[in-house]
Amino acid sequence: MAKQERGTRSKQAILAAAAEVFDLRGYDAASTNEILARSGLTRGALYHHFHSKESIAAALFEAHSGALVAPERSTKLQSIIDLTFAFAAQLQRDPVLRASVRLAVEKTSFPRPANTPYEQSTEVIHELLDQARLQGETLPGLDLSDATTVIIGAFTGLQAMSLVYTEREDLPERLGAMWRLLLPGLVTPGLIGTLRVTPPPAAVVADDRARAEAAAAAS
């Protein structure tokens, strides 16, 4: 068990170091030497877990899906809104997620897997919109595929702008503006005033985290 735990820790250390390097330099300019220097591990440890820089990047892509767990809300549109704020908050503090996002938007020599962050995000948002439709939250005749594309595209563009101008510090404010402008084209008029377009209160975030940890422990 102790050996397995050491292996898990060393793998996470490599991913964290690689994320910092990819986020800083991009995929093509990143080197395994710099990843090793940041991780403090040996080349043997690296190749025990990953056979190449490409396989490390693929593992970072997988980490993206972990940030797409929608919080439970009775109103599914609120779940989508709060998911974007939770994703934004994690982007601000988590180099692994930042690296996966950079890999998704940057044109590099890395051969993208079939299930990229865009496909992951599309699946989650489309499913939540479909649930919202079934609950009567969306405008009649709303094209869910178009709505999904616009939401993901708007978020992607805003986080990129926020990165350039403020290192993503103002991303929550930009998201609030995004939702204020998008909601009239998505939801029934009577619902708009009930939706919160600001980050969830700390108590709600803590409750979401507790539920996620309980679900992870049960799985």
C-alpha cells in the first residue's frame, strides 16, 4: 500500500509540474527536462508513469473532465451558471486545469484525442440544457446545440480575454456580464429574475464540495 501511495504521489507531482510548464510555455516549448526539474523526481520515475510528453498532455486532458461536475440545483439553468463560476474559480487556482485549457485552445503539434475538453464541455452543457428544457425553463423552440456552442464559445473567449488583461482575476465579473446578456435568449422571461448571475455564496460552495467528496468516497 505504501508503494502504491508513493506511486500515486509521484504521478501527481509529475502532472502538477508538467501543468505549470505547459501553462507557462505551451506544449511545443515545454521539455521533459524542465518538468523533471520542477517535480524533483528522476527520469525513471517519469517514464514509469508516462512514456512521453504526449502521454502527459493526454493525462492533463483527462483532468479537465473532473472540473465539469455540475452542482445540484433545482433549476438546471442555475446549475449551468454555477458550473461556469466553479470552473472559473478552479482556473484561477489550479495549474492542471489551466494547462488543459491551454492545450485545448492552442494550436500545437500535440495530436488531440477524440474526447477533447470541447467535447467534454459540450456533452455536459447540452445535457443540462436538455434537462432545463424538460423542466420548462428554456424558451420554446430553443436550439440546444446552438445554445451549447454559444455558451462554451463565450466562456472560452472571455477566459482568454481575462487571462490577457488580468491573469483571470476579473473572470467572475466577465461571466456575470455574459450571463446577463445570454439569459434573455435562453430562458423563459419569468425565470430570469430568479437566477443568480454571481458566484455562489461561500456556504453553497462548501456544501457543493462536501457533496462531491461524499460522492467520490462512495464510488
